[in-house]
Amino acid sequence: MHDFDAQAQAFSEQIEAELEEGRLNFPTSLDVSLRIKRLADDPASTLEDIANVVRAEPVLSAKVVRMANAVLLNPYGAQITSVNDAVKRIGLASLRCLAFAVAAEQLSQDHRSKHIRLIASGLWMHSVDVASWCYAFSRQLRTVTPDTAMLAGMMTDIGQFFLLARASAYPALEEHLDRFAEFISTWREPVARAILEVFELPEAVLDAYEYEDPYGGSWPPASLGDILFVANIAAETPNPFDSLLGIQRRPELLDSCIAGIEKGKFDALLDAARSNKQEILAAVCG
């Protein structure tokens, strides 16, 4: 127990210092995501520049081409085989989301501990699940750009991912997973805010992460924040840290009403959006 307390304190002090100095140390697997982000923001960069970065990461290349050939994005069935054409087809917003998904998937596999690998894998699956619902809901409701919604959904667990990746330097934390989950819960929001600022995401995405007031109460969901809230409820893959803390959000909504949402209306939206959700999920995970 003493080792856990000492390492938790050291980790807290490290994160607090990085937040105060504005210099979060990112895991190397997120480098590609940051490089794509910077190129996308640079007016002097070309599609070829971005495609070159994508081609340097084989898994990302394969997933970009797969997504570009999904019926959802390629309804006329013209086969796309080059990374350049695929990047042009899916657009930069989807590319940034997919790049993060690949990085998160690699992070989930980059742990020696079996328990931490399982948690990281579950966290990645939850993020992709939420992102897929965000995309499907926004496509169904036509109130928010689907690519923007998917990016917001993919970032839903970014604070937890970052902390989990950095926790490998503090091995005693995994000896008490319930207390580790409490530690993650304490730091996830400030870390997530800092990361979202580093990524310089669009204002609409930043506004969606109003942790103090996550749902406006309108139906159907009208804003990106509303869609993000409902997608988190709809996600069929639980967040492993929520499970460790005994938080079970989805069954509560399915059995009753949450935030004024009528179950019948919620179920109707789920049914209407499910096919789009499954297709974009297959494109990201394939």
C-alpha cells in the first residue's frame, strides 16, 4: 500500500507540474496524430505532404484506404487503392480521427501488464464505440457535421488514455486497480482539457466538453455536446474505468429516463442510426 501511495503522489506531482508549465509529454505513438494535425493546419502543406505521413504508418494507411472504400463514404463503389485518393475521399477531419484511433489502439497494446493491457484495450473500444455513435447520430439528425462529431467522440477518453500510457512508469499503481481508477478519475478532466488545447481542436469540439453541464436537455440532440452525451450513453462497450468505479450508465438509461430523455424516442434514434454506426465502426476497426 505504501508503494501505491508514494507512486500515486509522485505521478500526481509530475502531471501537476506539466499542466502548470503547459508542456505535457506525449507518448510517441501519438506523434503521427500530432504531425497530421500540424500539416492539416499549415496552409503551405499539400495533400501529398499529408499522404506521405500516412504512408509512413502501415496500419494507418490500410485503415485510411478501407474507410475510403466503405459504402458510407463511397456509395458509387469506385475502388480506391492509393493513399492520396483515400485521404482526399475521407477528408482531413476523418483522417485526424482515424490517426488518433490507430494511435490509441497501439497504446492499448503497449503494456507489459496483462491487467493494464485489458483496461487499455477496453478504453480504446469504448472510444471507438462512442465515436461511431457520434458519427451515426449526426448523420441521422443532420444538425452537426458527422466528421466533427466523430472526432469529438474519439477524444472522449483522451485524458484517461494519456494517464494510462504514462502510468507505465509507476508500476505499483496497477496493484490496486480500484484505487487506480479513482486516481484516473481525479486527473482525467484537467488532463483532457490540456490535451484538447494542444491539439487545437475546433471551437465546436472544445465547447462539447463542458463537463459541468454536459447535456442541454433538448430532443432530438441539437448540439455537438448533446450528441456526445447521448453517444456516451448509447455506447455498448463500457468504459473500463467506469466499471471499476461501479458506474453503469447505459442500463440506467435503457431501463428508465435520464436527463429528460424519453426511452421510446431514444430507442427510435438508436434504431435509425444503427446501420450507419456499424459501417463506420467496421471502417475504423477493420
